[in-house]
Amino acid sequence: MSNETIMKVEDLKVYFKVMPAGAMPWTKHHVLKAVDGVSFDLKAGETLGIVGESGCGKSTLARGVIRLIPAESGKVLWLGKDLLELDHKEMRARRQEVQMIFQDPLASLDPRMNIGEIIAEPIKTHHPETPKAEIKKMVEEVMVKVGLLPNLVNRYPHEFSGGQCQRIGIARALILKPKLIICDEPVSALDVSIQAQVVNLLKELQEEMGLALIFIAHDLSVVKHISTRIMVLYLGNMVEIADSADLYDRPRHPYTQALISAVPIPDPLIEKNKELILIKGDLPSAINPPSGCVFRTRCPKAQDICAAQKPEFKDTGNGHLVACHFHD
Amino acid sequence: MIVAEKNKIAEMAENLSGLNAVDGRSLWADARRRFMHNKAAVVSLMVLTLIVLFSFVGPYFAVWSNEEIDWAVMGSAASKGMPSFQTGHFFGTDDLGRDIFSRVVQGTQVSLMVGVVGAFIAVLVGTLYGAVAGYVGGRTDQIMMRLVDILMAIPFMFVLILMLVVFGRSIGMLFIGIGLLAWLDMSRIVRGQTLSIKNKEFIEAARAAGVSSFKIITRHIVPNLLGVVAVYATLLVPGMILTESFISFLGLGVQEPNTSWGALISEGAGTIRYDTEWQLLFPLAFFVVSLFCFYFIGDGLRDALDPKDR
């Protein structure tokens, strides 16, 4: 694995304009800060896990990075080029290097196309001159690679199970041999045994093809299994980022500590005696986020300074970054 | 374990490579199967096919052409012009001594053509317009749909009649008039469907793969709309035929020597007092049976294509 940085995201912000209920056309819109200043870098062959509760901006971040949603400001340097500044044509050409896998395996496949057509679509889009026989061969190869029988090419998505559909989605993402695959909760819709298969498949393909992955999930144990580094998001803000093992063993941010304490341990004795850190209240609105540290409204350690001043990102050694005034 | 499994699959794939690929059953094939189980729809389809065949084959059986006048009958249609195999007037004659059989054949051709061509224009324009408005969204969508609202607010029968009066009564004018107004409903329905399809993940997947907007509309959105469009189009055809009949009934539509179901019914209704009920009943029967068929087929298609009914 080379240590070359392939993607560098700097201070990415994705805002949505939201009209309040019963708004008139001239009413000023609210601004929803879905992703508010996220930075990270990604090396070739590395997996970055992104965790956080529902609505914290995980999926928006992923879509903002590859411009499925327009970003407000920031930079996404992909192999040295800022994706956010490319024109449409160049961006479309770059898309073959970054592919995406989606949450709902069945919904991400066009029900009117058979899976051969679905898997071949990226090639037909980017290399329309490829002869048919070659496309067929490539489709068969990639199907074997993800564990599907190639004689199923003429079947339709509704004839497959969820796990198989996800494999089709992975095959579609792999066929152009991308450098990065963004996985947006790829296993959340699958049951546990299938989750393990899909995660292991991704891991195996990653080693084989030297892929980098951005892996979004809300299940911490899955993320721990696959990630080299993990980023914790809260209300569109980065809270902590660290190497996977480091984050699990020494979470420094109170939010991360609470998240990790909530992961069930498959041993009733340990589970029973485990100290559970409960966070009170709900996720605040991203339209009107708390001043200073966004987590302060629910933080057990909150003090006056948290409301007044937004905590800077501090390196606590080993590339373990945390945004908290009172981190451990 | 997974690696072992993969080797196994690769091995199996090799064994299977000699076999032909399994054919999948597309949603269309499923829908066709469900449609075939709907008796009313299948019977209607057969009857309609017969009517269409009749309109093409009919002239070869006719003894009298649609323009010939049977001088022997003229003026005394009530006593001599009744349906009969001896005189060769299978459906009787009208007051001028023209053969109703030939006139019905011709009227069927014209009416079906108005229905099908009108629906085709509506489907083509409406689908593209609605899909573009729905997919592009934002201000473009607002402007395009407000334009539809404005056009819809115009009383269309009034405009159509004015057009026919001002530009002369021709069948071409009728096509343009009906077709141009019928796409409005279609575009609204298609836009609504597009909005729901465009947020599905497979569209996002296509965008993430770098497929252009135009290709997304033609390759992903339109095929997924076709179910709704097909149902609506079959229900649109009888609507077109009805409109044309109404216009012809008013005397503004199809002009002599051409005719249509509406014009024939109008003539037949005008002479019903003189004991020549066949002049009304034959065209009316074709008209009613065809409309029934279209509606049953539309219903059958809707049941077959509606994903919620699965």
C-alpha cells in the first residue's frame, strides 16, 4: 500500500436553503448547515469510516465530496485537482475514478434494466466505443469477482435478494476500476449475516485492487471492523478523528465516549457491568445550531466557555484529532 | 472462508460458462402475464383488433363504395334502404342512398386514427415536457408548469371550435387542435411521476457514475414512466374519439365526403323520426363497443402495471 494522499478535503461546507412553513415567496430562507467545515485526507488503499447519529450529515458529506450535492465552500482535492472547481465535462470524466455504493440495494438498481445492463452502464457512459463482446467479458469478470454467477446477467433486480443486489451495486462500482469507492451505509439495510459477507467482500476487494474506501455507517462495530481511521460527526461538525483502534481504546471526546459505551458487547456479564454513558435530549436543529461547541447542549462536561467559543481541532498525538475544550 | 467461497464460485462459473445465460423475467413480462389473466381486457383487446381489421378489410366485402349513391333507394330510405343482403346494403342506407356499411368502415378508420394520432401526440409531447420539467426542477419546472396551468385555464372546446371556424374545417386542423390540448394532462401526470422517480437511488447512482442528464431522462426516467403513460394513453384514446365525435356532431369536424363515427351518429340521430333507426344504431354500436374496449384495456393495463397491486 502506498502512502500517497489521494483525496484531501478542506473545510467543506454544504448548506441547504430551507423555506419555513407557510413562507411567502419573499420570505428569507433559513440556512440548514448540513456539513459545516469538515476536513480530512485519505490515502490510497485506506478506509475512512464515518459515524454519527441519523441526521448528522454523513450522507450529505459523502455526496458533497463527489458533487452530487453542490457544496457551499471548501476544497476537495482529488489527486491534486479541486473537484469543486471543475466544469461539468471534466467532473463527469473524473467520476469514473470515484464510484459510490448505496444504502438501499434494490432501490439503487433500475428495475427496468437487467443486471448485465446495470453493471455495464458505467463503461457505456465513459467508454462508449468499447465493443460489445469486451463489455460482456468485463461484466462476467466483475460478477465473478463479487461472487455472482455470470449466467444471471439477463435477470432483473427484483429477482435477487438484498445481499445479491448489494453485490450487483458493488460490481457496478468496480467495473471501471476506480481508486475510491464511497459506501453510503452499504450494509444498513441487510441482515447481520449478509452484512458480514458484504463487509468482508469489500475488504477483500480493497486488498486486491488497492481501493480506498469512505465507509459510512451508524453501526460502530461494522465500522471498526473495516476502517483504518474513523471520523465522528455531530450535527455537521467533526468531533473526533483517529486511527480505528486508538479511537476505540481511548475516545477523547465526550460524544465519542458515549457512542462507544452504547455499543453492545456480546457477553452478558460484561454488558451488565458496563458503564453506560447516556446522552440526554435530542439532536438540536441544524437550522439553528447551538453557539460555540455544537455538542454543549447535551454534553455532561459543558461549561460557560463551550457556549462562547467553538473548540479548535487539537492533535493529541498520533494523528488523533479532537474538538473539545475538556477532552480526556 | 469467503476466499474459499469465491474460488468455488469461480469454479462454478467455469463449469457454467458452457451453459446459456438464464433468461430473467422483466417487469414488462410480468405485466404481460398479469394482463393475460384479465379476461375482460383480453376479450376487449380481441374485439378491438377485430374492429381495426374490419376497418381495413371491410371495403373488400362492400358491394357499394362509400361515395356511390343508390338511386333506387334515394328519397325512400325508410321503405327500401333497410339492412339487407339482397341489395348489398348490409347496414342499410342513409337518406341519400349511400351505403351505411361503407360509411361505417370509413368512419371507423377516421375515428380510430383521430384517437390514436391524438393520443400519440399527447404522449410524445406530454411525456418529454413533463419529464424535463420534473427532472430539471427548480425555476425551469415552475415556469414550464405555470405555462401548462395557463393553457389549461383556457376553455379548450371553445378554442377548438374557433380554430375550426377561423382556419377552416379540416381533419388536419382537428388533429392539431386535439393533440395540442391533450398533452397538458399528460405532462402533469408525467411530471408528478418523474418527481417521485428522480429521488430514487438508482438515479443518484447513475449521476454518480457520470451519466448525463439527457441520458438519465431517456434511459432511466422514461422507461420507468412508461407504465403510467401506457395506461393513461389507452384511456386518452376514447377521450379523443369522444371529442372528435362531439365536434363532428356539432357539424364542425370531419367534412363530407369523409365521415367519422360522430358525424354518422349525428346524421342517424337527425333522421330517427323517419323509422330509419339503422342509420343511428350501426355507427353507435361500433362507437360504444370500441369505447368499452379501450376502457377495459386501460383498466387491465393499470392492474397489470400498478406496482402496488403486486
